[in-house]
Amino acid sequence: MGLRAAQLRYLRRDGNRRVRAKRRRRTALRLTVVSLLWVAAALGALAAYAAAGRWSTSPQRFRLAQVLVRGNREATQAEFETLLAGVMGHNLFVIDLTDVEQQVRRHPWIGESGSVRIARRLPGTLVLTLGERQAAGMALMDGAVWLLDVRGMPIDRFGPRYAKYDFPIIKGLDALRGQPVPLAAALADGVEVTRALTERQPAFAASVSEIDVSEPNMIVLRLDGETYDLRLSRRSCLKNLENYFALRDQITGDDGGAIEYVDLRWEDRIAVMPAVTASDSDKDKQGDGGR
């Protein structure tokens, strides 16, 4: 009886080993089949993707036929179509949007500081969403008047197209030609004065015809209807302006004569310089002769 039980236990262990080995073989076979199926599916997907890529990037398909422009105020759609003429008719998926943006930024109302967003729209359209530069002043340089942006950088030459803009002319810049840093600072100061006066004193700003930035320590305004200049602080262009408004009707020369300039640069003080007349010059000459 004991021998019989020992033989049965041995046979069961041997049978269990065969069953486990068979199960391992079936599991390995299933894993192999599944792996082969996954590999086949992946290869098929890659082949399909490659075929779809060749199909979608074919020169005969998805050709760029239209450029839509959004957000523009001064720039026109026709101008951007001209700038992008080199990519018109090309496959939409092959066109490099970085190159497109570089071409769009050649427009003066976009430049480096404007914003550009480009999107593809099937079957053959590019959509340009733009943020144009903002006109904030005008400057006379090299005999031509230029529109300036908020940083004082030139946008475009002033002409009939921009007749709606009525900024005072920033002058005194020709002496700064060849000096990029001082020129840029002078333009920025002129635009800042234009902006500050327009925002804080719009009625007065409308009477300013010229802004002279030729002097490094002052800004000089020339006003419609006034024979004298108004000198402002370069650091704080609104200093003493309220005091000037309060006294403007009372400002005259010592003898009620003409005034050369009114200086507002001093703290809580307005300086009035009478104009030198011909009689004053004659008196000076006589005094010099008497000495």
C-alpha cells in the first residue's frame, strides 16, 4: 500500500510538469502570434501613413489659392498677397510657415514688433491674424515726414493714405543722423510728449504744431497762434503745465512786448524770456560804442 501511494505521487508530479510545460508553450505561441500581429499592424500603419503623406503633399493637391487677412487696419489683403506671391499655388502642407511669417513681417505696419499668427485651412487657404503697429507720432527726417510707432520707430512715409493722422511734427533730428542711439532716444522722447499731451491735455495738444527735440536738455513746443516757444523738461514734460495754463493769458514781456520763450522746466517756477527787438539791439550797439 505504501509503495503504491509513492508510485502515484511520482506519476502525478511528472504529469504536472508535462502540463505546465505544455501551458508555457501555448502561452509563448500566443505571445509570438500577438507580437507578430502588432508588428504587422504597425508596419501597415507606417505604410499607410507614408502613402497618406505622399498623397497629401503632392504638388497637385491642397494648392494655396487664397490668403485671408484678419486684424488689419492699415495694411491691405492685396499687399500681403503680393508679399506671398512666391508661395501661391504651392502645396499647403509643404509651405514653411516660418518663411511665411518672415515675408509678412516685411510689411511696414507689421515689422518686428507687430504680432503674426498663421493657420492652414483646407483645402487651400492661409489665414493671417495680425496685430499691426500703432501710429503714435510723426517726424521730419531727411526732408520727408514719417509716421512713427509707439516706440518712436518709423513705420511708413506720410502721404494722402494717412491723412487721418494729425500729430505734431517732431523736428530737430537731422543733426543726429549717423548717431543711432541719440536719434532713437530723441524719436522716443518726441512720441512720449505727443502721447502724454494727447492723453492728459487733448485740447492743448491740438494746438501744438511742432515738437523740437534738437536740444538734449529740453523739449521745445511751437504752438498755433503763439509767437513764443514753450520749453518743457525732457524728464517730465507735463511739469508746470497747469501753472502755465493758469497764467497763459497774463504772460507778456516786461514792457508788454513780444516774448521769445516760456520755460517750464524749473520746479514750481515759470521763466519768461522777452524777445530781443531791433531797438534793443541798437541800444546794445550804442552801449558797446560808448565803452
